[in-house]
Amino acid sequence: MITADQLRLAVALTHTVPGVELQLITRNGERTVVSRHPAGDIDPCSFRRTLVAAGPHTLTEPFTQIEEIRIGGSLRHRGGGLMSSQTPCGLQQRWLASTLPWCAVRTALGEVGAAEIPEGAMEATIRPDPDLDVSLVVITAIDRRYDVVLERMGNDLVAAVLAEELVRSTSVDAAAPDPIEPER
């Protein structure tokens, strides 16, 4: 069985990243494809709205029937929750979805190797989804010479985010509110 966190992270990625296909497999083997492609069973926006309306922090029917989530299409899982994709012009990207608030993801992003990267070689964007209570981050290697650095930076970000999620999940202060709107 999946958790509510797993579902909302997968839905946030599917809703945000172009070309992603989400396969939801139920206990009895039925498969539902969430995709923008016409062959999909439901589009990502509709599925997201359904999850938000049901309350994304608790699995209710029909979500309790989902046994397995598979993410595919334009995203490839690289381990630990790090995903890879390419822009239409072939630039490499790394994506991460987190249950951390956007400001905690920004702090983690600031701690991962940006000092050695020249200005303009890479770009990072945090995309909060307050309805799902998820933060997405995408790092793009604008300069292809930094594709290897992109991989290391993505892995370092996953480690920092997972550590902070673990700390917050065991902390008494984990429920402290964070700012709602990201800085621009």
C-alpha cells in the first residue's frame, strides 16, 4: 500500500513536469494512467483537483485501493527520489519533490555546492504547491559542461532534503507554520 505522502509527491511531479506519465496500480491489478497524452485515463490537473478535494494528507477511497505508483514518460528515477529529464532543447534537468516547505528546500539548495559553479551555468527553481503541501525543485544545467556537476548537486540536494525531512518528522516543533508565499 502507498502512503498519502507518496501519492501527493507523485501527483505534484506529474502535474508540474511536462511529459510525465503516472501509472497507478490497484490491489486487483487495475491500472490507471494519469497523463496529458490523449491515451491517458485522466489528465494530471483533474487528478490533482480530485486529490486536493479529498484531502491530500489522508488516503480515502478510491486512493486506498492504490498498491503501486510508477512514474515514467519524460522522468527517469535516478535513486533516492531524484528524477531526471531534459528540456525540449536537450538541457539536462534534475527534479526533486519534497514534503518540506519551500523555504526549507531553499535552505537545503543553498547548502549544495553552488560556490564552484559559475554564474549562468546552472539554474534552480523551487515550485511550491500549497494545495498538496509539496515543494518541487528543478535544477537545470544551462551549460552542458556542468552535466556531471548537476548529478552531484542533485544527489547532494536529495541527501540534505531527506535529512531535514527526517529531523522534522521526529521533532516536536515539526508542526510550526512556514511562510505561505515564496520570495520572488
